Amino acid sequence: MRDVVIHPIDVLLKKRDGEELSTAEIEFVVGAVVRGNAREDSGETAGAVGETISDAQIGAFLMAVFERGLSLRELGDLTRAMRFSGETFDASVLETFTLDKHSTGGVGDKSSLLIAPVWAAAGMDGGSSVSVPMISGRSLGHTGGTLDKLETIPGFDSQLSLARMGEVLRECHAALVGQTPRLVPADRILYGMRDHTGTVESPFLICASIMSKKLAEDLRGLVLDVKVGSGAFMPTLERSKFLAELMVSTGESAGTKTVALLTAMDEPLGRFSGNWVEVWECVDIMQGRRHSMSADLIELSNALSGWGLFLAGRAESPEDGTALADEILRSGAAYAAWLRIVAAQGGDTSVFEDPAAFHKPKAMRVLRASRDGFLAGMDCKEIGWAVQRLGAGRARPGDPVSAHAGIESHAKIGDRVEAGQALFTLFSEDEALLEEPYRMLGGTVRIADHRPERQSLLREVVKAG
Amino acid sequence: MRDVVIHPIDVLLKKRDGEELSTAEIEFVVGAVVRGNAREDSGETAGAVGETISDAQIGAFLMAVFERGLSLRELGDLTRAMRFSGETFDASVLETFTLDKHSTGGVGDKSSLLIAPVWAAAGMDGGSSVSVPMISGRSLGHTGGTLDKLETIPGFDSQLSLARMGEVLRECHAALVGQTPRLVPADRILYGMRDHTGTVESPFLICASIMSKKLAEDLRGLVLDVKVGSGAFMPTLERSKFLAELMVSTGESAGTKTVALLTAMDEPLGRFSGNWVEVWECVDIMQGRRHSMSADLIELSNALSGWGLFLAGRAESPEDGTALADEILRSGAAYAAWLRIVAAQGGDTSVFEDPAAFHKPKAMRVLRASRDGFLAGMDCKEIGWAVQRLGAGRARPGDPVSAHAGIESHAKIGDRVEAGQALFTLFSEDEALLEEPYRMLGGTVRIADHRPERQSLLREVVKAG
């Protein structure tokens, strides 16, 4: 039997005209993208290894996929080809239920820092064992990144090899690490291309990017937090739900139990938004101190944790799982797991003894309510950008971030406020960086005469079948 | 006033979402494409000259235009930006009505070799003067190229500078030349990109490509021959007509009187298909010998010539123009103009004394009818490919072509044929090249029991308003 030769031009013509690509054609594209990049890195000339694909062809392919979309079968094939484009984690030696969560990105969303310890604690108390190979990202755009938060802990090392990650998982049942250079290289290359060809917002390409990285962790369960509202990447509930459905379908068809919660991102989640301040907030909760501003964070975290415990067979229902998660938080078991995980990754746990004292911004300013009324709303994306401009986020990949920049929220949407009352405290490590974010926050916060209708935090659950 | 900075990503996002681009945005893209290419040629590094556009972005842009189309305003802007991307011909010094024709490509279509001398002859006999700055292309794919035909004439030089073209025009009222390297460079670059990104078939991009080159000739009148049928690039009448409408609109909005004739391309046009054999056929006609197989060619040529004479004000109606064109052919005036043009471009006109004798194929074969009946049809594109495989066309740009390869048609669709009667004679300069085309022709010619309905050669006229 002769191998069928696939030409990039034929793949482009099919997708351009809305036809379905074959598995072999999708595997060819992903393979050629990675091969072309490897050749570029090594200085080899094009054409040295089999059939290649040019940058112009990749750009045209991404745009054709943007315009024409993918069938679920094509999406599954693309995700799988990307997942296996480099090294992958092999969880079989752990003999546990590997479980992870992923959020599409929000402001003040530090729930991973609570969920991982909760699941790890559940994984250590016997029964059907759970482990959490959590590979996270960095802040980009208006959203924060779990790695940036963790790295404010002195000595904390997020750059573990997959082998070392396996050791930490065996010891602690969770590891909080960054992507290795060889994990899902196709996504690294394609994401860079999407970013400058105007094809980032395709739900199909977003799904393949997220799911290829998560599935490379060899997961048996995955809980997705898909944000909706003014702080979400996806502008509408309809589009967020469509993305959630694509991700659940892709996860399930890869053999991973997958559920997506559509959750509100209309205001910063919890009390703090930034880097160290978010660790501080989580440590407070795990140590048993529940600030009133953290109520929404705890509700979200418990709901996501609960679904994971249900998927792992540790709870009879998601609701039972939620109750169990809250109990694990309250009992101190999550905090104990947290200390073990941080210590295993080289972090200095003494900073958790007085997390407020470790917070050392060099400059602060308070935004106050201009009048009496009710906090009615804000553009949450604008809040995220203000946090980024304070120094907590980065303008482009590779930029350094400030450990102690951020904001504290003093009121939630629907709260009664009085003129002069503090709404936000801004922190920065540079006085000069306060002015613009202060104006941004002041410009987007709305105070109204009447209390706005309360929106629920948990909007909808998307699951298989 | 500050210059508005245009970023490629913003242009991509707009076109991707089906929004209309501004004139400045379209000019930016074309400018950046040409600048980027110039930089590449000179070895400069990217970013040295203003804002650039990457290959991936050009690929994505072309695909977005393919999928979303262009408004007539955008198409006019794209055509104009391409037209002025390099040097252009300035016809103002000629003080004549500059007139040209363009065909979307066919098999055996040598009408340019008749039309240019007819118009030149009309341009020389006083009245409102006409000149024909005809910049033609070479054979590609299944279609022939006017330059390849002309260059079978010993000494004929098609590579004139625009300045030299102006001199020939002043002397002969027509010049038959190839594209200069600096004429419409944007099309050369974009065509190469379209070819390998699967975006060739966009009617908008085809229109901009054709019209930018034609309008760079500084035309006052343009007659377009848009082919329909099995030998045409566009598969359906509907799509051919849409392309014709785009081209007429684009020409008219640039101030050029433009008309398009939709004409049949269901079988090779005229008696011969190839290179020298097509010159031979035209010389026969201009010398007053009208072979029965040339009737369709003469009909087409006179119709296109007639429309041009009408646009130029040399005839009261297209029908009068057609009659005038036929008279110019019959009177010998066209042949006299032809001899002047060829001589002015260095060609040896002695070969026209006995054009049949100059035809020197090294190998021949005759395809005969397998049975009695009527010639019912053929895939005309397949005929074109057979001619190409005989050596008359090229597999890729830059390949040499054979002067004497080609075919002679001995019957037209609808003709009564008898078993054993010659249908095609194949000519090649290499015996080994006969076999495959012989099988291709034999495989595509259909003989039926009943006479097929006659189709008209001239299907429809598309004109402004």
C-alpha cells in the first residue's frame, strides 16, 4: 500500500470551501507546523524534511478555520494532534484519578489556589485517590495568571520537568507547575500565529488550544470554569456556552470526564486582585479566616471543587462534593496539603504565618464613592486592565510582573455605599503607576439610586449527554 | 494633524468579521506587501521600513477576502492600489483612444492576434485615432498565452520597456508586449501567495489582478472576453457573469469604458491550438484565406473588435463595429498593420509568406472517430491540458515551451462524423510526448447518435448601467 501524500494546498481548498478535513489531513497540518518550526530553530533550510507548510499557508489555514469552523470530529482530531505534538505526562504510574480545573480567565480569580489543595487533601485521605497535575499559565491581557501568583512565594519553583512533577504528585497529590517547553509545542507555535493573524477568538481554536494542553496532563476528570460577563474574554453568554459545549465534547471524546460551569465575571472575584495579595486571600481562607469580600470566591471554589470530587467518585453528587470541599477547607486539611505542595516545590512557607505583613506595596491610593447609592456595575475587563497597569500584569509575554501590585475591593455589586466610602484600594510598587489605574477604576464604577438585581455567580452547568 | 497608524491585525479583524475596509487600510496592505517584498529582495531585515506585514498575515488576509468578499468600493481601492504599486504606462502623450482586450483564458484562443491588428489598422486610417498597448501573458495551466505564440516568430521581441512600447505605439498603433518586472509588482507578489494559499479562485482577487494590470496601461476602453463552458477557469455561467460584472464595474469606476462578452469555451477555438500553429491560422485569415474550422474564431474576434471600435467612437453600434472589423480583416488592412507591428518589434515577417511551411513538428498522430455519429462534446479543459502535455504549454512558470507542438481540430461540436474520420491531428517536437495527449483526447471526445443542440458562441454582454 502506498502512503497517501497530502499537499497543504489541497487541505486549504477543502477547508476554504467548508468541507470536512480527514484525520490524516489534520495530523499533517499539525505535524508540518511543528516540523517547520523545528527546522527553523535548527537553521535547516525549508524542504529538508518531507512536505512543509509555509507561514502564509498557516495564516490562510487559521483564517479558513476561523471563518468555516470545525466539526466535532475535526476538533477532536486537531486537539489530539496538538496534544501529542510533543512530550505528554503519563499518569498511569500514579494509579490515581487525575483531576484538574481550567478557567478561561478572569480578574481576581484565584480559585486554583484553593481547589488544588482541596483535591490534594481529598486525594490523601484514602478512598479512591485523586491527584492534580495542574499545569497553569501566566498573566496575559486583563487576566491574572496562577504562576505569577505562586511565584511571589520566596523560593517557589514552578518550572518542574514532567518527571519531577510526577514525584511531587506522588508525595503531595497536587503539583502547581508551568508548561514545559516541549509540552504541546504545536499550541505554542499556533498561538503565536493566531495572535498576529486575527484568529485568536475562534471558539474552535480556543478549544483546541486549551484542551490539548489539559489533555496532555493525562486527565481522568476536568472541571472547566467558563467565564461570562464584562470581564470574560467571550463577550456573550451564547458564545461562552458554545465554547463550553465544544470543550466538554472534546474532553469526553478523549475519554476524560469533563464538565463546564458558566460563572459570572462581572466584578473582581473575592477581596484582592493582583499576585501576592491573591495568595494572601487564599491563605486566610485556608487558615479559617473568611473575609466578607471573599464569599463569592469561596462559593465558586467550592462549586468547582465539588464537581471534581463528584467526577472522581468521592461524592454522590456535585452538591455533596461542594459540601465536602467546604469541609476540607474549614478543617484545615486543605491548608496542610497547601503547605506540603509549596514546600515540595521549594517555597518558603514561613511567609504564610503573617501573609498581610508580607504584602509590601510602595504606594497606595484609595478610590472613594463619589455619592450615596448602590454599587451598580463596572466594566470588569477595565478593572483587569487597571490591575495590569498597576504592575501586576504584563503588556507582552516575558515582561516581569510586580509581586505586590494589585487592588483590594471594598464593595460588591449590589452593596449600599456612602459618599466618601472606600471602593478600591490600589497598590503598586511604583507611585507613578497609580494615576492611570485610579482614573480607569473611577471611570468604570457605576453608582445608582436603586439596588441592581442580584445575579447568581453560577449561571449554568454544561455536561455530557 | 497626526497620521493615523494602521496595524495589520486591525485590518485582519475587520475583514475577518465581514466589515468594510477603508481606502487607507487597503492602500496600507498593498503598500506593505510590496515594501516587504522589496526588503526581502534587498536582504534588509524586517522592520527597517515602517509598519510591515508578515507572510502569515498576507495568507490570512487573502483567505479572509476569499471568504468574505469585497464591496465594489473596496475592490476599486484594491485594484487602484495594485495598479499604482509600480511603474505605469502614461498614454497622455499619444493623444489617442487607448484600447485593449483581455480574455480570462481559453484553448486555441488566438483572437488577440487578430484584434490588435484590426484596431491598429482602424487607428491609422484617420478619424478618431486608436492605439492598443496590449500587455499579454504566457501560457499557464490548460490555457495558451499570447506571448508564447508571438515568440515563435523569429526575432520577435516582446520584452519592451514602457518607453519603447510608446514608440512602437506611435509608429504602429499597437504593441504586443510582456509585463515589465516593475509593472504592478503587487500582483506578481500576491498572485504567488494566492497560488499556494488556495485563494486563486476568488472573483474579487481575480478581478483586482486582471484589472490592475489592464488599467496600468492607461486605457480609455477595454473589452473583456469572459469564457464560460468546460474550458473556462470559472466553472459556471453564474460565476463567470459575476466576475464580468465586477470587472466592468471596476473599469468604469476607474474611468475606462469597459464591456465584457461572455463567450463559449466548450471546444478549442478555431482550427489550431498551440503556438506557431495559432499564428499560422491568424496569418491565413489576415491574408484572406478563411478555413472552415476558423469560423468561430473569426466570429469571436469580430465581435470583440466591433465592441472596441464602438467604444472608441469608430462605429455607431457594436454591430456596425463588427462589420467594420470584418471589412478591415478582408481588405488586407489588418495584415498590413500586423506586418508593421511585428517588424517594429524585431520579428522576421518572411515566415508569413508560407506559414504552413514554417510549421515543423517532429512527430504527428491522428485521432480518428471510433464510430459514426455526431461530435457531441468534450471536456475542453482536458483538451487544453493535452495541448500543454504535447509541449505547447508549461507545467510551471519559467519552463520553456515548444513552438511547433499543438493540435489541429478537424470537426466542431455538432458536426457529422464517420468512423475513421480524423478528429484531431496532434503535433509535437518529441515523439514520446504524443501518447498521453492522444489518450486524453480520445478519452474526452464524445460521439452521439443525435446532433446536439447548437450553442451560440456569444452568450451575453455585460456593460455599465
